[in-house]
Amino acid sequence: MDIDTEEKNGILIVRPLEMRIDASNALEFKATMMEIVGNGYMNIIVNLSALKFIDSSGLGVLVAILKTIGSRGEIKLCEVEGDVASIFELTRLDEIFSFYHSESEAFNSF
């Protein structure tokens, strides 16, 4: 799975470059995200601008990362739009995650 990362002042910005996070690549996404947390990043912005579809396995990865980080940091999502935003609303995960319109807005919220 193609993922771009960028660190700014201890905050890691993660940009999945795939159009889908589903059962076919969710395990790889989870392994990458767990490695990021294992490397000590506890404040993470996930930019989902490239994403056009996410299924329950993809959502499960984000929830697992949120639980792993716990109270030691935060995970914030940005640029979540269209069908992907609808899935977060349908599953009520929009009440669990913090959403921002842009990376800069998410970054400034830390």
C-alpha cells in the first residue's frame, strides 16, 4: 500500500495514496500504522483526501490505532469527503474521531 508520511514538530502526517482501504489492503495499512505508533508517534494526522472508498476493515484499522494510542496522544482525520465521510457518519465514527477540513487545520488543533 502506498503511503506518504511527513513529520512536523513531532506530529506525523500520514497520507494513504490508495483510492480504497478495504479487505484487500487493510492488513498492510494496519501493519504500517502500528509500526508508526511503535516508533513513538502518538500524535497523528491521517489525510484521507485520496480515498474514495473505505469498508469495515479499513475503519477497523483506524479504530485499532485510536485504541493503541489511547490517552498518550491523538489521531485526527482530515480531508474526509463524499462516500468516505458518509461511511463515518453511518457508522457513527464521526462521533469518535476528530475531523478537519485541511492538514493545516488539523495540525493547528494540536
